[in-house]
Amino acid sequence: MNKPYIIIHTHTSIDGNLDIMNLKEFEEASRQYQEIALDPEKQQFGIQGYLNGKTTTEDGITHYKTPVLDEEAPLVPEGDYVADADAPMYYLSIDPRGELAFEDNTFGYGGVSSHIVEVLTEQASNAYKDFLRKKKVSYIIAGKEQIDYDIMLDKFYNLFHIERMMVGGGGTMNWSFIQTGLVDEVSVILAPIANGDPGAHRFFVAKEPYSNIKETAFQLKSVKELEHDTLWIRYTVKKK
């Protein structure tokens, strides 16, 4: 299997909270997180795509809207649909059943426009795939009922030429990637903030059937002090 070099890159508070806080320190950490990942002049990773989970995409792009589908649409061709094989950046979206209501085929984040690629399973309907084709949103089929990461990563590499990619959360996706053993690096932008919210979204979250609770150790790669008391900490995953 061919696969990209995979970096989990997330900005978090000291208490592991991923949620927005109305503090200058949060804004500055978020800015530096985006610059390190995406800014053409400041980026450090050289990625060609970044992957987010369904909830993260709902929160940031589609806002829990329902796609308008044509249930009488003619059958679309089998397999994957590549609307843009040469985009400078890709927004990679996990959506097993095909439920996200995209209005466009690009997403702008960190000052970079990214072509959207949906990661579906065979559960996605013909009507939904027709919806994506009309929007010129690319999609791949990676698994029957659950996402098969090996198939997904191979298609990222071979269909879209993604040699380096970022996993940007949320916590369930971050942890599921750790448990696959496919992660090359974990990058943490640590903001000097906390609020102690017990219900907040976390950096790593175990969730069946995608992952489970399992003690995992990391090897420190580097620590760098950024602006506004923010730290950039990089790890590799220790192999047992």
C-alpha cells in the first residue's frame, strides 16, 4: 500500500480542550496553527491535503444542513469521482454514509483554497453521489460500511498525488489514527489557556467501533516556543 506521510496537527488548551475560547491567547495559537500547516510562506509540513472528521466539517463548513438530493437521478458511474486531480491543496472529509451538504467544491482556511474530497463508503446513495458530481466535489469509495483507512490513504496517494497530509481532528479521528499505527508524527500547538469544561471536545477521544481506550506512549521530537506564550510540541508514536 502507498500512503502519505501522516501528521496529526492540532491546537489545544493546557487541559486538552479543542473548543473555541474567547481569549486573545486562543486566537494567537489558532493563527500560528494555521500558519505552520498552510501558510505558503510560513508552513512547515509541505502537505498537499488535510483530513477532518464529519463533525468538524459540520461545525466549520456545512453547519448541519441537509443536502437537497434528486432521488430519481440516473445511476452515476461506479467507483471514484475525481473532479480535480491537480489542486494545490485538498480538504479531505470523512463522510461514510454521504450526509454533508456542501454548497461549493472548495473550502478556504488559513488563507488557502482547498478542493474538497469526500471519503464515502458503499453505504452512500446514488442520489448523494449525484449531488456531489453536480457540485464538482470529488469523492472516493473506501470500505463497505466503515472507512477502510488503507484503501483511503492509497487513493489519496495515487488519485490526488498526496504525499504528505495532515489529520486535523476532531478527537475521535485523531485517536482512531493513532490506533491504526499509520501516524508518522503528532504536532501540538499548546495555548496557555484552560477552562476545565468536562464536556469539551478533546485532543484524543476513544469511541467504539472506531477505536478503544488503550495506553499509548509518545517520543518527544522537539519543543519550540512560539509567540504569545504558545508552545509547539512534536512527537512520534512509540512502537511496542
